[in-house]
Amino acid sequence: MSLANGRHYLAIPGPSVMPDRVLQAMHRPAPNIYTGELVDLTHSLVPDLKAVARTRHHVAMYIANGHGVWEAALANTLSRGDKILILATGRFCLGWGEMAAAMHIDCEIIDFGQRADIDMDRVAEALAADKDHKIKAVMAVQVDTSTSVRNDILALRKTLDAAGHPALLFSDNIACLACDAFHMDDWGVDVMVTGSQKGLMTPPGMAFVFFNDKADRARDRADLATSYWDWRPRMAPDEYYKFFNGTAPAHHLYGLREALDMIKEEGLENVWQRHATLARAVWAALDTWGAGGPIHANIADPAKRSHAVTTANFGPGNGLRLRDWMTHNAGVTLGIPLGGVEGTGGRKEDFLRIGHMGHVNAHMVMGVLAGLQAGMAALQIPHGAGGLDAAVQVIAEG
Ligand SMILES: *Cc1c(COP(=O)(O)O)cnc(C)c1O
């Protein structure tokens, strides 16, 4: 007998749950990739993608995962030997920096650790020290999926402006686009990257670079640009073939069309609000379970937590034990710890990550939390009473 049998829930921070509507839209024979419906459909995606990013500027679509568009963003704006500033708040911005270093870009790294967001005073110092404006780009991750911290991208723009520094501002929104609020143009972001498989509810395999005219001017000088990653032919192609520098990802495009329709139907601000409320339910449970014990959300200040993913410490070895219990007894797969998070004695096994991004609703999140509470009871993991009730209260209040 296993209570895990039934519909399994992959509650990891990406790939996220795919709506049946997206899956059904993809279930079709191969379409004509030269003329007709697919061509029109692809053009229709452009304004809707820009609306989700809150930008009037440009988007280039790629057949790639998030790592692919990390490389595309760097290649289109930078040259060998250029310097960039990496603002690390977990695994992901460091990863972007490692990729840049491999492309012979000179990376200055400020590491804010595993439990904090970007400290703007330290950024201001680094910019002030760069009197010759050698730093060409400042790289941040809006939500670092390893620590679940959310950075204040608007504050970062203001810090650059206050320093009078001309560097481009890059934001990695792979974890959080269409989950956490984001306003590319109003926040002065020059380049933003995201993927299809998290807030956009589409299978992994497509990714996007959004960029403004300032970033596109950098493309004129960038000697790292290569034919495949070049964003120019993808901006407003005269021939359909140039959109993807080859065969279009036909089925992904049908899926993405459906996902963007779903976001439009719900309303982007309602989508953000749904994520905010579901995240607060998760935190309410964690805070209550943690009363007087070791259980806690990795990021202490709720204002700095992502609405898409929560990294939590359940005490010595318990993240691993609970993930295992959830898989085998509740039919839920939770996220593994990533990056440099360290629990008791430096162990990662204390942590797990809960993905609450994309096609997720109240019963799914309450199911995960109820499962965790059952798992703690079964495994005799000490926890404060009433965590599930606290989450239910958040949902009840809406
Ligand atoms: C998932 C993720 C990535 C990597 O995306 P892949 O599709 O796995 O290459 C990069 N940055 C952030 C913030 C992410 O959440």
C-alpha cells in the first residue's frame, strides 16, 4: 500500500507544473514551419511576452534553457576583457559569472552570502571605486532559486543612477517572471533573461532575452557575439527562419501561446497576487512549526522572500528525510538544496526547497504543507503545533 499513488505533484522550483491546456495545445502533428498558422502564432507571442516583462522594447527567443540565454545576454553586449560586476546572493548569479569568466570576461564578485539580499551600500562603494567606468555591466538575479531571496532591482537601478555609472543593468528572472512583480522598463533594467519552464508554465527548452535600445547599442561593439546567439536577426525578422536561426520549436510555441493566454485571462497582477498569497501560506506554516525550534525559512525578512520558491531549514538532516518521506508517502517531490546553504555542522541535508511557481493553487500548496506536517509527525521531527492551521488561515483570508 502506498498513499503516494494518485496524481504526483512535482513541487520543485522548475520545471514547474504544466497546465493540461498547455500539454493539449502541444499534442498535435508537426505543422508547416514555413508559412501559415505557426508563423502567425509566433508573431503573436512577441507583444504578449513583452507585456509579461512589462517592457516596450525588444525580445529575442531562443531554443535553449536558462544557461543558453545567460550566454546570449553576455555575447550580445560584451567583448573579451570587458569587466562586469557580479552581485551574488546564492548559486545562480555565481553561475552566470562562471560562464562569463569562461568567455574571457573579467568578473568582480561581491558575495552577499546565502541568507541576504544585495546590500546597496556595498554596490555603491564598488561603483564609486570604478572611476574610469571599466565595469560594463552589473549582474543581478531577481530571485535566487537556491536561497529564495528576492533582490530589489529598482533599488539597484537607483544605486547605479546615484553613482552616475553608465554600466548596463542585467537581471536574471528565470525563477520568477510571472510570479514575483517585475517592471522591466519602470525599473530601468537593460537586459533581462528568462526561461519557459518556471513561471511561464511551458516545458523546458525555450528561453528569452529582453533588451532595450541602450543594450542593443552595446551589440555594435560586442566582439563575443556569434551567429547563433546574435539577437539582431531575432528582433524583427524579415524571414520566419531567422526567428530561431533554423527550425522553430513548433510544439513549444503552441504550448507557450496557451500559457500566455492563461496569464492574460487571469490578469498578470492577479497572477502576482496569487503567488504572494500562496507564499504567505507557506511562510505562516514554517514560522509556526519553527516556534522554539530549528525550523525556519532561509530568508528571515518576509519582504525579501520570493513568492515563487521557499528554501527552508527543517533541522539536522531533516530536509533530506522529509523529501524522501514526501515522495514515498504523499506523492510530492520537493526541491533539493542547492548552492552553499549550510545547516548544522555545515550540512546541506537540513534544507529543502518548495516550488510554488506557475500553475499552482491553494489546494496544491495546502497539500504540500499538510504532507510536510504529516511527515514531521511520522518521522518524529519536533515542530511547533498549528502550522497547517496558520497556513489555512492565510488562505481563508485570501
Ligand atoms: C532555473 C534557473 C536558472 C537556470 O535555468 P536552466 O534552464 O536550468 O538553465 C538560472 N537562474 C535562475 C534564477 C534559475 O531559477
